[in-house]
Amino acid sequence: MKQKILLIILTVALSACTVGPDYHPPPVETPGGWSEKGRGVVDAAAADTAAVSQWWTLFGDQQLNSLIERAAGANKELRIAEARIREARARRGITAAGAWPEVDLAGAYSRSRRSENSSSGTGSSAAGAQDLFQAGFDAVWEIDIFGGVRRAVEAADAGIAAEEENRRDVLVTLLAEVARNYLELRGSQRRIMTARENIVTQQQTLELTRGRFAAGLSSRLDVAQAEAQLATTEAQIPGLETAGREAVHRLGVLAGLPPAALLAELGGDSAALCQPAEVPIELPSELLRRRPDIRRAERELAAATAMVGVATAELFPSFSLTGLLGLQSNNLSDFARSGSRYWSFGPALGLPLFDAGRIRAAIAVENARQEQALLAYEQTVLTALEEVENALVAYDREQTTRRALEQAVAANRQAVVIADELYRTGLVDFLSVLASQRALTLSRDQLVQSDQRVLLDLVALFKALGGGWQLAEPGSAGLAAGQAIVIHPGGEGSADAGR
């Protein structure tokens, strides 16, 4: 009879179904191409797309390359993300253990004496103390017939993948932050160099005005105006030095070091970073699937879908097998004899009859969470598209601005030379010299800032393209198995995620 019961339970278990929705990656609509692709941006088919994976090397700066490598190996936020992956894997082990029997070993000894004056203490064996030795195994196995545990493991697997993508997203952000702060540092240093060059020119102008004033060829007003212009330019340097020092401090922290650890290394002047001649990008449908934040959102949606099945399984009966096997004796000498053995075995059935709607409310909670995850996934895709388009238009327009500033600097240099010559001969007053020098000082500083913004826009573009996370995973590209994202370029797509 027992064998028949066990056979029936095993047959039901083997033919069990997994309740809840099966997950299918939702399709999402993407444009057929980028609307803001400007100069210097080429299709990936005409260039090496591997350059995007290590985009920082395109700037041709070995110090930047070194900072990137050190930050990728020692950044604290990145190590926190790695620890979260280990935590997710450990939690998956806890969840998967629910599919297996639980066996406990217990042992006990007690010595007791019954009261002679109680109703239970009558009889010849009532008085006196007794020993009781007991040891045995206690086992219980709840069979996962309706797939609650399997759905929980499915959610845990998706959670692990989401944490892995989160680490990649942290890495992409980290590399962009290192590059951005390094560019800001070099930009501040170049602006300081430009200001000092302007100071040299303005000091020469001041000496000229003082000489002319001493000779009676100009007024004291010219000297005062020259002194004011020189002091104004000198006042810019402390603020630029502060910005540069803050960038060094930030780079130190990003590399997992004390803030001042890189002051000696990065304190000197450096040559301007080069701008790559071409920036390869792919179509939105091909490129955005590689962004870690999109991949993470897709895995979070998969986990939320599986959790609907976990909650749904609570509606169905639970089947379990329980067993007990051990030895029990009043005398230690008889403990190991066959007569001291005891055991029990049998199936158990549990069925929720009334819970005031708790289970169905829990299912509604998980359905709402799945809907939120789906909307979050779709929003992540839209945000990614927006970031790329914004970076493309900023990169293109800033290059136009820089070319105009180059022309302005050249024209202002010529104006300064002409105004200086005319002032020396007395054909113009000092206001013309002052105005031309101010225009040159301003345009030179604006040109340095524009150079910096072009490179910063390029960093933003590479970050928006999702480049950089392959640094720690050489040879890996595309999505891992089971993580495909269905994308319909320019078409209508359903947003159903396994409902």
C-alpha cells in the first residue's frame, strides 16, 4: 500500500506543470537610424566597431589609458557590484535548496521521575527515576508539483544576470567618469597655460603704457586700465587651479586611492588630447541591445515574470513526504538493539481553503511589479535612444562652434597686432588696444573650452553607445544565452511579457 501511494505521488510529480506565465522577451520599437549623425560619425560597416569597446585608446593618451586600467581594477563601486553578484548567486543556492528533501539529525537524553501522588503516578512502575535515550533522523520533502520553486529559481537566475549587467553598467559609467574628469583636468591646465600667456602679453602692454605715460605721451588712465586688465586675468587662475585639483582628487577616488594620491602624477602640464577622425556607430536595433542598462532591465523583467508564477503556485495544493527513523530506549545497553527502533512514513497534503484573499492579493502585487518592470524596460530603451541622439547632436554642433572660434582667435590676433602698432604711433587711443586684447583673451579661452567640450561630448557619445564593459570580458560580445532582446526596427511591437 505504501509503495502504491509513493508511486502515485511520484507519477503526479513527474507530470506536473509549472504555473504562471512563461517569459518571452518583449519586442520594442526602435528607429531605423540616427537622425543626428553628423560629421566624423560613420556607419559601423565602414569602420572597426571594436574601437568602441576600448574607446579611450582613440584619444592617444597613455596616462588616460593607465588611469582607466587602474580604476577598472580597484574602484570601490565596481567591487560593490561584484559583491552583489556573489550575493545573488548565494541567494540562488538558498532558493534552489527548496526543491530537495530536508533531513535533520537529532539526539536527546533525559532522566525523569513521576510523582507518586498524581493520578498518572499510580501503578507499580510509577515511582522511581527513568532514563530515556533517543536518536534519529527526521525528514520532510515538499514536492514542487506546481513549479513554485522552479519559478523562484528562474527568478533567481534572472536576478544573477541582472546583477552581472549592473556591474557592466557600473563599469561603463566608471570609465566615462574617469575620462571626463581627466579631460576636465587637462582642460583646466590648458586654460591656465592660456591665461599665463595672456598675462605675459598684458604685462608687456602695461610696461608700454607706463613708458608712454612717463614720456608724457599718454594719460594715467591708460596705465590704470592696463593694470585692471592684467589683474582680471590673474584672478582667473586660482579658480582654474581649484577645478584642476578637484578633478585630480576625483580621479584618485575613482581609482580606489586617497584623493591626493595622484597629485604628483597628474600635476604637470600635458599635451592636448587628439580627436579621433572617425567614430563608428551601429544602427539602434543592433547597438542598443549591447547597453548593459537595457540588458539589466530585460533580466529584471524576466525575474518579475517568474515571481508571478511563484505567487500563483500558492493557490494550489502542496504535497509532501515525511519520514522518521530512530532508536529509543530507557537503558543505554539496549539502545543499539533492534527492539529500540522506531519509524514512521507517510504523505501529507495541504490545501488553502480560506486566507481572506491573501494569495490572490499577492498575485496581484507580482502582476503589478511585472507591469512596472516592463514599463521600466521600455523607458530604458527610450532613454538610451535619447542619450545617443543628444550626444550626436552635441558632438556635431560643438565642432561647428570650435571652427568659428578658431577663426575668431585668428582674427583677434591680427586685430591686437594692428591696434598695438597704431597705438605706438599715436593713431588710436588705448581703448582700441584694450578692446582687442580683451577680445583675444576671451576667444582663446573659449576655444580651449570648446576643445574640451568636443572631447567631453565624444565621451558622452561612447558612454551612450554602451562601450567599455567588454574591458573585463575579452572576447565577449552580444547577449548571453537566454537573454535575447526582440527588437523591431521602425515597426509596431507588442509589449506583452509572457502574460
